[in-house]
Amino acid sequence: MFKGRFRKEEKKQRRAAVVSVGKYMPPHILTNFDLEKMVDTSNQWILERTGIKKRHIVKNGLRQSDLALRASQEALARVGWSPMDLDMIVVGTVTPDHIFPSSANTLAGKLGAIGVPSWDVLAACSGFMYSLYQGMVTVESGRADKALVVGSEVMSSIVDWTDRSTCVLFGDGASVLLLEATYEPYGIIDMEIGSDGRHLKLLHMPGGGSAHPATHETVNNKEHFLHMEGQETFKLAVRKMLLVAKTLLERNHVNPEELGLFIGHQANLRIIDAVTKRLNLKPDQIFNNIERYGNTTSATIPSCVYEAEMMGRIKKGDWILLVSFGAGLTWAGALIKWGIDPLPVLGADAMADDSVSDTYSDRLKPGRDWQKQ
Ligand code: ACO
């Protein structure tokens, strides 16, 4: 369904603009006090060292694709698009329902986006931002007019719940942005993206891939869980996020004080503090939600965009800077000129339940007769 349209005659620059946002966090909450009963930790340690108070965790068979589905449905409903209006779906995740088919294929099927190209991006905590990059370049090129970009994770499925150094950090959730082509002077103005594969082992999951397929031994050795060297990752995160932020601001002649909002990957409040202090940002220029959700890996940045927009912290004409860092190592940043009026807030509707869905939603009927395609 790629459009293949190139509009070279256009004088104005074609950009990808954010036109809607959606979010879904599973209803079950795990607090620091709950964790005190599971591992040798304390609410005080977690709060002081990370800024996290609680996280949302899936229950009752809720899958990563279900979280993505609900967030996507909300974003589509807020602009009145049908899933069949989409030209591409890209999902950043390290916790797909299955290794294959992809999460994006699963999501497309559940949405009823039949025939729409869909694929996953594996870039850990930068998964959403790498997906955003793909959405941006595809829309800018004219190959797509409308893109669904998703960050969705069930981190609770790869966390060792006996390892206090990691299990207190992560949560589950999904958030999405919808992109649309525009010739107006707003949208994603610039992105910076990079990786450094020399540090693979700082943050990785040793088992489950073709190097170490699942065996009794890999399970006994806990190789199917996330492993992290926290301190070293912390230092590199601060360094890289700062570099990405400065590069984007300088390249686009935007002063830090002109920023409407800075949103950094929600891995640790101390990382974000270190970066934003070095940029001399004021508190009202920074948005965080790590306190309530922990690190939802690829879902952190779009969930902050969602909440900031909802709370009126992002306004038309604002400069927004998004910066991620994660396993790989990977990093990415996006400088966005926000171009839309406040989005409609949907009522507390049936999308807020936590039931498992196996088919496309009949709440949002596709605009076209997709069954005949
Ligand atoms: N409760 C109580 N004590 C703990 C806990 C806990 N949950 N976890 C560790 N400790 C102890 C350690 O055992 C250690 O004790 P010791 O001094 O007796 O040896 C002490 O606390 C300090 O441990 P550190 O690991 O040095 O703690 P630190 O201050 O570095 O915080 C943390 C750890 C939160 C993991 C931090 O290093 C961090 O945030 N790192 C970066 C995470 C990140 O950015 N990840 C990238 C994105 S994630 C992704 O891509 C999937």
C-alpha cells in the first residue's frame, strides 16, 4: 500500500506532523510497597535512586498487542481515521507477543488494517524513536501519507522478579503517535539517530535468540531475562542524551530556553535531571511520568507526549524535544514543531477494559470494505 508518490514540483517542504496520540496502560498497579514484599528493597531506595513510585503490569492474559491495539484505537478515534486510512504501521518493541509474526502484523490484524504494511523495529528503549524515524522518512519521501507509530511493551515478561537490581525499574504499557504529511512549517523538523554495538552486554537478554535457543540450561541460567550493568549504562545515557539534545538544538538554531518541552526516555529521573540541568532547562520545560509508570521501554516517550498534550503542557507552535537512549546501545532525538490544536478527549469508554481481544475491534469500523480486499 505504499503510495509511491513523489511531489518534486512542490516548493514547500513535505514533513511528517504529529496529528494524534493514544495511550493504554494496563489497569493492574504494582507499587514499591508491593515490591518490598517480593525482593530485598525499599520504597525509599527505589524512589531516591530512580524516581519511580509504581508501575502498571499486565494481568489476565492481556498481551502486548492488546495494549498497542487500545492505544492505537484511541489515537485513530481522536482524529476520526479508520485503520484502513493508514499507509504504514511500525511498532517499536522488545516484547512482541511472539518472535514471529511481528507485533505490527498482529496489531494490524486486530485493528483490521488489512493490506497495510506493518513491521517491527528492535531498538530497546529507543524502539519508539527509531520507529518514529522510519515513519518520518517514509512520510517525507511521499511513500506514505498517514503512519501509525507505536511503542508497546510487556516488560514484566522479561524481568527476573527475583533480581532487585532490575525488577523495580520496569513497567508495561503502550503509546502511539499518528503522523500525517503536511506542507505547513510544522511537524518533525529534524531527527538525530545512532548506535554503538560495542556495548551490547551492558543491557541485554542472553537467551532466546538463535545464539542461545531455549533449553533447560538457558532457563535454569535465567538467560531469558533482561540483564543490566546499571552504573555504566547510566553514565553513557547521560552523555549520549545530552549530545543528541545539543546536536538537534544547535543544528536547528533553537536555544534551550525556546523549548516548550523536553521529554527524555523515562529510565531514571536522575538521568533526566542530569541532562536537563546541563541544558539549563527550567522545571516547566520538562515533562516526566516515570513516577507512575516506571520504565516502559519503547512506550515511555509517546506516553509522555500523550499526557503532556492532554494536560495542556504542549501547545500549537511549541518546540518539543524528544530524546531516547537504550540497549544496543541506541539513541535518538526528534525536534518537533507542534502544529495541532488540542485533541478531543474521549470519554471513559469500552476501550478502558482489560479484556483480551483476538480480532479487529468492531467499535471502530474500518471505513472501507476491508473484507473484500
Ligand atoms: N533495592 C535496594 N538496594 C538495591 C536495589 C534495590 N532495588 N538495587 C540495587 N541495590 C543496591 C546494590 O546492590 C548496591 O549495593 P552495594 O553498594 O551494597 O553493592 C547499591 O544498591 C547501589 O547499586 P547501584 O547499581 O550502584 O545503584 P545505582 O545508583 O547505579 O542505581 C540503577 C541503579 C537504578 C539501575 C541505575 O544505575 C540506572 O538507572 N541505570 C541506567 C538505566 C538505564 O538507563 N537503562 C537504559 C534504558 S533501559 C532499556 O534499554 C531496556
